[in-house]
Amino acid sequence: MHTQSSFRLLVVRLGAMGDILHALPAVTALRQAHPAWQIGWVVDPRWQPLLQAATGDQVPRASQSRSTAMPVVDRLHFAPTRKWKRHPFSSETIRSINDLRRELRAAPYNAVLDLQGSIRSAVIARMSGCPRRIGEAHPREWPAQWLFTERIVTRGAHVIEQDVELARAVAGDRIEAAAPLLPVDTEAENWCAAWLAGHAAQSGNRTLALIAPGAGWGAKRWPPERYAAVAAGLKDRGLTVLVNAGPGEESLAAPIAAAGAVPVAATLARLIALTRRVALAIGGDTGPLHLAAAIGRPVIGIYGPTDPSRNGPYGTRARVLRSPESRRDHTRRDAPEAGLLTIAPEDVLRAADELLSEKKAV
């Protein structure tokens, strides 16, 4: 087993938000099993707050084994692949790719763990110059397998379980999924405390529910007017309801805010801080819902064309609502999937009552 402090592992999981959160239990488990390892991670800079806080304890205190601002990895390498895709042949893109290659090769890493399984992640793993590259035998983009030197057959149903199986191959140990460690950002925590104090003073209630109406594409999005009915029902139950209004999601949040929810347009670091304080999170297959599950908050997942057995809430108290009519389909259609539309606000409120009553009984 690789226990020496000189062992260096590179993780490649570029994005998106939910996918990084799904990768974290496996990497957190490796960190806990091998605290002396040096672990690097290649990520799109947009998702840096999931791995490193901008403010906070950058070095461990005497009572800590690791920094709370960077609890899992030792180093980040940035791959702005979205920007590269927009300008693939620009001198800036070429320079950025070459800089990343030099940075990775200067590390140098003993093993690369590709938790994305795409052609671009496999190419980045190959760019590192590391002779040992671990990935799935049947990756999401099948040509990626030819760039792996070790192809692991995974049998887990959930993507978190599959990532753990890949992580086990690094040192051959029998790790299990660990509760993911997320950074603590001092500025975000201070902002959150002040923001919530003001809204609690207005509402007189500190029990928070967070609604996340967005999703990667339209077929996964439950209609905003139904979320609005849920917000009104939760407010009638005495909760302060927040609605996440991420960039480009303002139109989704507007009808929910009109029903009494408080819109939150926060940075990712602030959203992490806020989510730590909610009693319940509600949404579809979307990053903020996966964030709430990763933090261990009770969640209600409203699923349609994506399969919750593969990427649903994991490791927390949850209710998943999905119609028997829904079938797995990643076609990026604009209209909500038909099975998704069979789920009524009353179904969500019933699930909320169950989760909230469970909390009181604990």
C-alpha cells in the first residue's frame, strides 16, 4: 500500500458542480485513509470554492490535521475547458494548455485518478506524463478508455459508489464512501450569519427551507409555478423559504419569490455557507441539491429523465419523487419530461412534512 508521504495522486474531475460533489466522497475517503499523501486536483476554476476557500484557515491549527479552507486536497490545477472550447485555436488557449501540461509534469504525480471518464479528462490525465492512469473500463465517453493504463470494472449503481471503486484501485485498500469535506470560507460564513440575521428578524423564524428550481436542461426542470405552490405551503407551515437564483435562473426564481420565498443570488462560497444552515432543500437533479446532500441536509429530489439510483441524493435523509413513467434519457430537450409533470406540489409537501417530522423526533 502507498502510505509514504512522497506518494502523489492527481484527481481529474473538471466539473460540473454535482459531479465534483459526487467525486468528493471517494477522494475524502482516500485523504482519511492516507493523510500523508499529496493530492492534487484538476478542476475548472468556476468550481474552486468546492475544494478551496478564498478566506479562512489556509494552514492547519494545532488542533487540526488539515486546513479548513482546503480540507481534502493539497493543490489545485485549473483547466478552464469552457473557455478553451469557445476559443480552441487562440494563442491564449494554446498557452493555457501548455502551462497546465508543464505544471502537471513538474509535480510529478505517481498516479492519476480520472473520475470523469471523458475524452478531455483522459487527455489531461495523459498530459500529466504520469505512467499510471486509472479510469473506468466503460467510461462515459468510450474512447477515453484507450488513454487509461488501468481500466476498472465498476459495479456500483450510484456514481459515488463507482468513484469509490476507482479510488480503491489506487492503493488496493477497502475504503468506503466518506462524508465529503467542504471548505469553510470565513467571509462567506460571516456574510451568511449577517444576511440570515436580517431576514430572521423580518420573518420571525429561523427554520429555513431552500428551493433550487434550476437544472442543466429543461427536461429536468419541474415547473416554477409548482415550486411556487410548494413555497407557499412551506410558508404556511411556518418556515422561511429561500429560492436559489443562480446566474441565468432569475426567471425561474421570480414566480417562487412572488409566492413568498426570499431570492438568494449568492456566490458559490456563500451558497455553501447558507446550505449548511437549512432544515430542508428541495430541487431536481441540480448542483445545489447535491450540495445539500453532500453537507448532510435533508433533501427532496424531484426527478424525471435522469436516474436517481445513479445520481440521486446519497448519504443523507431524503425523499426522491419520480414517476414510474419516467425513463432515463439525457436528451437535452427544453420542455419538462412528461413523467416529471405527474408530480404534484402536494406530493412534495407531503414529503417535506415527513422529513421535518423525522427531524423533530430525533
